[in-house]
Amino acid sequence: MRKLVFAMTVAAVLVVSVPVASAAGGVAYKGKTSGGHTVTFKYSKGKLRNFVTGVPMQCLSIQGGGAPISGVELWNFKWVDLGLKDYKFSETSKPSFHYNEVTRNHTVTAVRGRGRTIRGGIRVQYSFLIPKYPIGTFSVYSCLGSMRFSAKPVR
């Protein structure tokens, strides 16, 4: 009798824990970008959640007279839909290369590849002003970055 009760208890715990685990966060993915940076996210219900990666950026002074700026732009969002094809959106936030908020324009592609691999690309564009001497003059910088990524489930 004790063995039957124990077996039923274990079965009940397993049945209850499986939906809770899948609802808690989904499947963790990790991969690389074309720029060599790590990309991480969790896939659940057709969305890539807690998407974090770096996008290589180049910022150039449009009018000349300014030094070029290059580096990595941190790119993180709460969720991105899977199956996007050139999805474009804009948002206002603080970039890595400037001290004020700017309007960043994004183009995102995310599709399921062979097997369980998820592939895609991200393109980021924005511009900003840097004041210079004499007072009232500015250098206009335009920044552009793009990368491709590929990620597989973490084992």
C-alpha cells in the first residue's frame, strides 16, 4: 500500500512540475553573432524572450571634422516574435555612444532554421549631435550597425 501511495505521489508531482517548468521561462538558447558576440534568449510560445546581444556599430561625422566612433551597441529587448521578416520599428532610448536619448531605428529578422536552430539579423541606425567650439556649432554623427545571429538550445 505504501509503495502505491508513494508511486502516485511521485507521478502527481511530475505531472504538476512539467507545465510549471515550461510556463516559467521556456527553452534557453545561446549562440554567436557575425561580429563574434554572444546572443542569449529564451524561446517560448513563438517569442524570443529576454533577448540580449551586441551589435557592432560605426558612427561617422556626416559633415567631417570629427573622429569616427566604433564599438558594440548593447541590444536587449523583453521579447521578439519568431517568424519576423524585416520587421521595422523605432524607439527612444540611450545608446552606448551618446549621453542623451536618441530615436533608434531597428530592423529585425528572426526565423527558425534547420532543426531547432533559430537564425536572424538585426540592423540598428540612429544619429546624434555633439557640441563643439565655438558655442552654437555641432558635429552631426550618423551611426549604423548590423549583424546576423544563429542560436541553438542550451543543453
